[in-house]
Amino acid sequence: MEPKTILQKYWGYSSFREGQREIIDSILSKRDTVAILPTGGGKSLCFQVPALSLPGLTIVISPLISLMQDQVQALQKRNIAATFINSSLSTEEQNQRLKAAQNNELKLLYLSPERLATIPLESLTLSLLVIDEAHCISIWGNDFRPSYTKIISYFTKNRPPILAVTATATTRILKDITGHLTLQDPAVFTQAAVRKNLSLQIMNTPTQVIKLLFVFEILKIHSNQDGIIYAATRKQCEYVALVLSRLFPDRSVSFYHGGLAPEERKSVQDAFIAGSCNIVVATNAFGMGVDKPDVRFVVHFDTPISVEDYSQEIGRAGRDQKQSWCYTFYSEKDLSNRLSFVTKNASAQKKAYTERNAQIMQSILLTKNCKTQQLAHYFTTKTHHCYNCSSCIPKQKLQKRLDRAINSDVLRSLQAISSKLHTPLPPVSARILSVIQPHQLQYIPGLGIGFQKKQREIALSISSDSDKIQA
């Protein structure tokens, strides 16, 4: 069946996105292929469509159980013969699914790289091997998985054409991908690292209070929309989620991090995808496999130090191709603290790489040139000025609103506290300050004389719930 016919029949689309057809044609010509597409750029269709056109089985290597389960479920809803084999299944269920693959009853089989050791590949009729999230194969990638480097060793006698797909591949990572997978004269397709529908907004946020004011304004602007807020630590996630749930009692706010039990993480993710949870405050443990098309905004509450992670995380917004916003809070202190924590026990080589990556991230955030263009340059892709980031439109409507808010509501009010303790705060600042921990106020400009007297009053207004947050 012709690819466009497959697309129309199973997905209901009349045409492919930019670059998809060229990748599919390369696969169908049995050529090894690398596809570097932005997060939300339609990578899955690039192998799912040819899988239905090719005669045999397509094996898809995926790093996460949740990711393969979500993709298989979506395919099965379209009446496509797909399944997965992983540790969530009983031995009997695994054997049944393997038998279906051996009997040519499947078109796509999703596996983890570790699972390959248990699959008799010689008994399968293979047409294509797909390496999803292929950057996991590189020691220079933040998601490095040693098992990815062993994948090709299982296909020495039964090697089909290979497609490696990723959203984040620098020149060094691309070299690792082609080398470890022994790709033969691969066709390499790249697209700009940032989709055209994303607007990158960078805010200078020297203090925690200012960050919270920005988030408050952002959530008011996106009052009926869903979003993700990334924070650096588990404690920060829980704290920010607590504050926002107080400020916005009519919206469902949850937190997500690696310290939660698997069933708790799944519950938060499912609720967010279903729309019953509006805002998730998360560490970078949240993201891969979260296929929610209408995430309208992503906030980096703490300054990011990894260009790869940043690119992946902003890509969670606007997968439906509608205009979406990515807000990043910049603080030099944030950057320094995060870098010290991440490199504390790292090898000299890894430390040097991480520090260099953080420097590049900083330069992207601070540049007066187009930020989208600078980000694309890091991934060796090209793009024109976006005319949509905080460099290309430095004072658009949102930025002006935020500037006014921070000038009038926070700094002016806190200065008033210093000189006239009896002066009431404006509503926005009062609500935020009522849930801010007292020690965080000492870094605000203008807050000096009289602060110690006022500190006890502010402390009494803070709910005891904030004291229960565990690191």
C-alpha cells in the first residue's frame, strides 16, 4: 500500500508534515536512515507508516515501558497489529505475543534494548529495526543507556535496514549513533530544533519571589490552558505545586518526580493527558512518553543547564501545531548551584562536558540574537530568525504585562513594607507573600529596614502544610 494511502486510511491525514515523506521513502528504499526531528515533530509516523507498507515485522526499540505501552495502545485503537513485550507481562503473555510475531500476525513489536537478549530474532521475518530515542546510545547524551550500545550485536545474522530517530543529536552524538549501530552510508535528515509554533520567552528572575510572581502572571494569561512547570529538585516541585494550588484553587495542580511510587507517577501522567489535571510541576523525570497535543505552555522555573534537556522539554508544548509558549527563568545563582550539584561526583571528562554545555545554555538564554536560531545552531541545524522569541520581539504584549506586574506589584510593595509597615500590599503580592517562606524575602531589592519586625507577621500567615514538604 502506498504511504499516503496508509496515512489517510489509518490516521485520517491527507498529507505528511514537512520532511516525513522523504524519511519514509528512504526507509522503503532499504537504506539506513537517521531522522533528527524536534520533539513533537511527528517522528513516530516516520516508521509506523513504512511498517505497514513493508512485508515483514518492524521491531521498535524504546527506552521506557510507559512509552511503548502508550504507542501500542494508540496503534491498536487504529486497528494496527502492534504489541510490546516487557517485564509488565507474565511469562505466558510474553510467550503468546512472541508466537504472534513468529506467525507473522504483527506489524510492529516494541521492545526495550535489554529484552533483545531473550528474543529468538532468527525466528522472525524482519523488515525494519527502529531505534527510538537514539541519543540514549551516546555517552554524551544525558539519557545514556549502556544497553543501547549492545543493540546491534543481536542483529549480526539477521540485520534489517535501521532507522535511528531522536530529537537531540549534536555532531558528537550523531557520530556515536552511526558508529555504535554500524550504519552503512546512512541518509541523515534534520529539522530545526524548535518548531515554528513555539515562542521562547526568557525572564530575568534573581529571586524566588519574582519567579512566583512570573508564574502567577503566566497562569493568569493561560487561564484555561494546560501546562508543565519544570523545577530542578523534588522539594522545589512540591513547594511550587503547593503555592500554585493555593493561588489557583479552581485549577488542578499536581507534582511529579522520581521519588513518587510508580503508580503515583502513572496516576499524575494519566490525569494530565486526560485533562483532569491542568498543571504538572515536575523534574525532568516527566516528559518522555507524555503524548499530550494541547500543552499550551512550558515553564522552566529553575534555570536549565542542559541544552538537550531544554530542547526536549520545550518540545512538550504545542504538539498540535498551535501557537504555544515556553518561558524560561534565568538566574546566574540558579545556574551555578545546579552545575555544582550535577558535577559533584562526576568524572573530570563528564564534568568538563557538563560545564561546557551549561555555558552554551547560558549563552542561548542571554543572547540578544534570535534564540531559536542559536538553539538550532547547537544541533547543527539551520533556521531563519523566528520573529517569535524574546529577542526577536523583546517587548511583546506578554513581556510588557510581566514587566508592569513585577515593577508595580512586587518591588514597589516590598519597598513600601520597608518604609511604611502599615501599608497594605496589593492583592497579587499579598496572595503570593502569604505562602512564601520568610527567609526567601531577604533577597528582594528594597527590603531592609523593618524587615525583622514584619517577618514574624508573614511567617504566621504561612500554612503549616509547607513545613511538611520533604526534601
